[in-house]
Amino acid sequence: MKKNYNSFAKVYDEVVGKDYQMVYKKLIKKSLLKNTIKGKNILELGCGTGTILKSLSSNNKTFGIDISAEMIALAKEKDTKSEYLIMSMVDFKLPEFFDIIFCPFDSINHLLNIKNWEKTFKNVEKHLKSDGVFIFDFNTMEKFNKINNKIIKKNIKNGYVTMETKSFDNKCTWNISIYYNKEKGYHLLSREKITEASFPEDQILKILKKHFRKTKIIKKGKERIFVSVKK
């Protein structure tokens, strides 16, 4: 079984959908207290195929990092104005300081221990300008419990994707299968395994308050929480 979005990268946009692009643009505008996002240095952690950054790259200086070479390759094809690099959010180093750093699509949940969450927060702090904003979202442990032993199906062009979930302790494993419609029915293209981890909300907020002067939950549900912090 493959890992880390090797084949899933090709269908990622279809599975995730377009909603997050609008969600994050609205959250960034709200954090900046402006109706437009213009003339900013922006960094996306776990940028995937670059859908969000492409919508921001015309009027800003934009960077995206991801550990998946396949994701970065697709992002570069889609968005030629942003700079995309294969890097980990835990220990990335860039010769830039940013007005906005964001980490969407529960990307931070892919860090499987809380020490790496804190290392990421410290790294973000180092790369933010004074008064810079960091926005991210994460899946809660309650979500993991809810989707335990479920099969989630998403239709894609010429096929479908199934995600079989198994939750244990504070982790959730997603076994992803991609099927395409060929002659004589649907055929399995690939299987990949992805694991996420989550931690108590209070523990995450406590760590954030060590590194940022202002921490705010900007959108909260039982299954997903959005957080904004300011340097």
C-alpha cells in the first residue's frame, strides 16, 4: 500500500471540493480586517495542489510547502506565480517573513505527536512578521470517534474514491482506494494509507499561548476547529 498521497494527489481537488478555498479567503480577510487581500507575503503549509494559493497569487507574494512531491508538481502546473517547495512544516526554513501563514484541510493532523505540533508553531512564530497572523484548522478526537469503522465514498470524474477509517486512541487511519471506470466496469487504480492524530483542544491552546500574544478560536464545531493566532 502506498503512502502520502502518491496517487491521491491526482484526485485530491475533486475529493476535497472547492469550499475550503472560499472559507480560507474569508478567514484571512476577517483576520486582516480588510475586504481585499493585496500586497501581502503569504505562506501556506501543506499546500496540496495549490488551489487556495492560486486564488491569492495575483495580488500577493505567495509561497507553498508540502512534503508530497506529487502535490507540489501539480501545484506548480496549476499556479506559476507562487513559489512551491518540498518541505516539512515542522522544520521548514525560508528567507522570508510573512504577513499571513495558514495551514488548511486539517494538514496539521498529519503530525502524529504533540511535540511536532509545537515545533510547527515555533517555526511559524519565527517566520511571521510582527502582528502577522497564523490560521489553521484541525480535526478533533470527537470526529475520529464518530467516523470509526466507516466507509466514506466520494464520486470523481470517471470513477470514485473510498476511504475506510479506523480510529484508535487519538489517531485515525484512512485507507484510501481509487477506482476508475474502464472497460468492463470499475478497476482499482491504487491504495494509499494516511494516518492523522489529534489532541485535546485545551492542550493545543495552551501551547499556542506560549508562542503567540493573541489566540482565538474563530470557528468551532464538534468535529473541526479553526484557530487564528497573532504574533
